[in-house]
Amino acid sequence: MPEVNTKFIANPAFGVTSVAGQALTLEIASRTSGGNHVGYKCLYFDNALYSTVDQGLTSVAPQCSFTDPSSGNTLPGKLFFLAFVRKNPIHVKKMNVRASDYKTLPASIEIQTPNVFTGQMDRQIVNVTADTNMYQNQNNIVTLDCDIYLCRESIVVFNASFTSASAVPLFIDITFDKYLSVEKALVENYQLLVTDAGLASAINAEIEQVNAKTADIVKRPAVMQPTMMAANISPWRPVIGGSAQPRLTKGDNI
């Protein structure tokens, strides 16, 4: 019987597999402080963020661009890439980190994605220098396998520290094997949910949750009622000027 996610309509299992794994090269600009370049800018995917902060992504290769025939203005390829990830989160399985000097390589790359249910930032960390697989024997290139998702609200932070009088670009080659079409996930999971098998699976899941909670309840014993007969105590009437007498019953004379 198929499993149905009753908590979220969109199920991340519904993904679109890319052809043979697509590779893109992202160029990240260095940030300055005190007139020197001391690190790298952050990569923002949310347009509300990178419209108000300094975006670190400068170019994407290969890139597609669009020229408006009416105005002649050309939109750069990085805008299309950012818009694509905002609509379709991608799964990255491999990454090359390249720099002109090994001293400027980031020690780690941190992907922060807001979790609206906890109010915290979920973090995925890629250790560039400590946990790497050096396929290429070059000091300024690190190749490593990874298992990360880049999502619509993700912020990529490059943890690097150096001092340079000139700009130091960082190049990230990412290979992603699949991406999640949110629209496709919504449609297909909804179609499964409304089928007889899918609805039965959802109902069974809810019943199992109720049964699991019921089994954990410790039943308290019934409250004992203070009955004299249960304690094998004979009923007596109050003592009036003498010894205790049996309690009066119907038909007795005083």
C-alpha cells in the first residue's frame, strides 16, 4: 500500500532526475574590509534578501540570458539560476572548490535554510579542508562528495579568512543529480492521496497513531467506594445511653 504524507502535501520523494548529472560553475566574489579582501560574500537565493544585501554570486556558467526586444535590456544568467532554485530546489552530490591560491580556500561551506516550524536556521555543513576526498592532486582545487540541498530560502556562507589587496574570486563547480519540482510534487501527491489506496493508507496511518497513544495511557483503578459490607463490617446504630444496638430495620419497634 503506498505511503501518503498526511502532514505535508508536497513530498520530496517526487523529484525530476537531471540528465547524467548537470554541472554548473558558480563564481563568488570576495568581500572587503578596511580596504583589503578578507573573505567571501554570501550567496543568497531569496530575492527579498539579495535585493537588500550584497549578493556574492557574480556569474554562472553555462548561463542562459534573455534580451527584452522592446527595451533591449539583457537579463544576466545568474538571475535565471537564482530564480530556478527558488522554484526548484536542487540536490548537490559533488562539488569542486577552486581558488587561485590554496590559502584563500574556505575551511567550510555552510548552507543555512530557515525552519519556520522551529524558528531556527537548519544547517548543512561541507568541510572543505578537514573532511575532503582529494581526487585532484592540486593544492588550490578540492573535490569532494556531498549530500546537500539548495533551496529557495537558502543562504550559503563561505567560512574563509585571508588578506589580499586585490579581489580573490572563488569558483564552485556543483553537480546536481535531481531537482524537486514543487508543482509536480503537489500534483502527484494529491493525485495519490485522492485514490482509494492512498486514502486508505492515510486513514490507517491516523488510526495507528490513535492506537499508539491509547496504548500508552496508564489506566487508573476505579475509586473504591466506602461500603461497609465490602469490608465485612456489620452495620450498627449509634450508642444511646448504653451498649451499641443493631441498626433498626423496617418493622422494628422502639
